[in-house]
Amino acid sequence: MLKAFCRIGLALTVVFGGVWVAAQGQPPAPKDRDAAPFRRVPLSESQVAAALAKVDDGTLVRLSPSDFDRLVREAAAHRPAGDQPVIVEARYRAKCAPEGDGEANLIGTAEWRVRHPGSTPASLALGDFQLAVRQAKWSDGTDAILYKASGATEPRLHASAHGDSSLNLDWSARGLMEPGEIRFDIRVPEAPVMSLDLELPSHLSPILPQAEAVLTGPFAADKGSNTWRIAFGGMGRLELVLRRVADERPTLFARLATQQRLSEGEGGGRFEFQIESAKVGFTELTFDCDPALTPGSVTVNNLLDWQVGGDRPASRQLVVRLREPTRSATLVVTGTFPVPWGTTRWTSPIVSLRDAVRLGERLQLSIAPGQEVRDWRPGGFRLARSERS
């Protein structure tokens, strides 16, 4: 019967130990680089009996060569992705860019870390990927191939390099304008580690309808903007709402301890603030300094930067920005100031935290030997003690 079976062009297929056996009588099908992981072994008539003897249990199915190849293709399409490329980490960055027509876009970049365990080129399904990609390049500078085959429902990424590689993308996403807010529906390939660093104007705050996403921030960014971080690992869809917020400033409470050393011609000051906020964390502090004082340093935990300007005629403005919001801080400002001795009256320079409730201030003056103080006017201070050293 076996001879007749071979003459009519059928194939006897058996599975044992991960090896598919095809009885000789038909030419082997072309090798498919995406085929399922098995070997095609042509057998002569004398070898078939020995091969079948290795099968303890199982079902033997008669298949035509075309049906056999169809099953191979179906198995390849649904086989486990152990040797297929995957995105193991995806980092996104974006800014909100308003347009003249009242619409707003997210303009950003992304870095995908792609792992390809296979030894041959393959393609990676990107799911319901809907970002508008302007440019995509691998870390070595070569252009990436993103495509959607005819009749396919999802785009794909061609991965030719074995091992780990990085893909850099420039992308954008259009928002849906609604009263008081902007909505974004961000759909990207899933990865175990995913994050979005989002830079927004200070009047916008992100809202995440999905409980699985984690929001942290705000962190200080450029003037008039904040940065937020969203972690959404394992999520192929991120719902993002940018909502306008009221200009709520934290109520600040401050205590000040000042030390000033006076010598002929020049003095030095140290202004130590104990700052607290009752409810809302702060990332920016504005101080009004005496025009005679030249700030030299600012010390505080979590310091981003500080700068001196002037928005009021009778004072010098010092703006201090922190990397992360905090509700309490110890901040120290040091600086120098001129000390005119003789008949010219000298006034102790001050530094005050703008829009803060003062809880108390202590002033310590150290005067150089050989100098004396006349016409002492303490103002709002009360002399606690006086001593010589």
C-alpha cells in the first residue's frame, strides 16, 4: 500500500521528538525563514517503517503537500515568539505644542530597545501603533523600516540585527480639544518598561484616567513649564488628559536667622531660611534682596539653579528653583555689601521671601575690632545681648 500511496502524491506525516517525517515521493517544500521550528527529513521506503516504530502514541494524518505547507505557514504565524524580536524597553519624551488654530500636539522623541534572539532577519508586530512618525533610525545611523503590508491590520518593524539594538524615533500626536482640557489617545507597542517624560506649560496639569499608569511630578523645567513622568509598562494604550489648572500658589511660612560681619569698607552676610508649606509642594522661591547686597551663593537640598534679576526698583530679585517639589526646606543665601564708615549712616541689608508669612527673625552682628556703633536704631528688633570677643 505504501508504494501506491507514494505514487498518488500524498504524504504521510508523523510527529515524534520534534521531528516531522515526510515519506519520499514529493519534492521538499521551499524553506520558509519564518517556518515553525522543525526539520524536514526525506525518507526512503525502507526507512519509513523504522521511523514509524519510534512513535509510541499519536495520530497519523494523511496530507497533500499543499495542505502540509499550509499548516506550516499557520504554525509559523501562531508559534511562540521565543526567537522573534521584542521591545524590552520604551522611553518617550514630549512637549505640548499649541497651534494657531486652537489645536495642540505632542511633539517628541522615543527610544526603543529591541531584542532579537533569532539569527535571521524578522519583523516585529507593533500592535495598534498610531503615532505619526517623522523619522526612525537605528543607533548606528541606518534608517529603520516601518511598514504595513497589503491587507494587514497592524504595522511592523523590520529587525535584521541579532541581539540588542536601539531605535530612535521622532513622533507627534494630535490632541482633541475640549472645554478646559486636551485629550490624547496614545497607542504604542507594549513593552515591560515604558515611560513618558512630558514637559508642559505651568498652566497645564496631566490627568490619567487609567489606574494602571503612575504619574510623578511636577519637576522644574524651563521657565514657565514643568516636567512630569508617566510610567505605563505593559500598556499599549495611554489615555492622557491635559487640564488647565488655577494659578494656585502655596502658602509659605518662613523663619530667618541672619549673621552679618562688618569690617571697614565691606561686610558679609549669611541668611538662613527655614521654609514650610502647609499643603502644596513648591519648586520655585522668589526672594527680595536689598539693592546693596550682592548674592554670592545659594545652598539648599534639591537645588536646580538660581539667578538674580530685578523686577522692582527698590530691591534685587533672587529666584531659586528646585528639581523636585518639596513642602519644607532649609535655604541659605550668602552675599557681600558695602559698609561706609564715618558720618554716613549704614542700614543692615535684608533678604525676604516673597509672599511668605514671617514667623520670626534673628539678627547677629559682628563688628571688626577698632570700630564702634553710634546712634543704634534697632527698628523692629529687640537687643538680646551684647558681648566682646
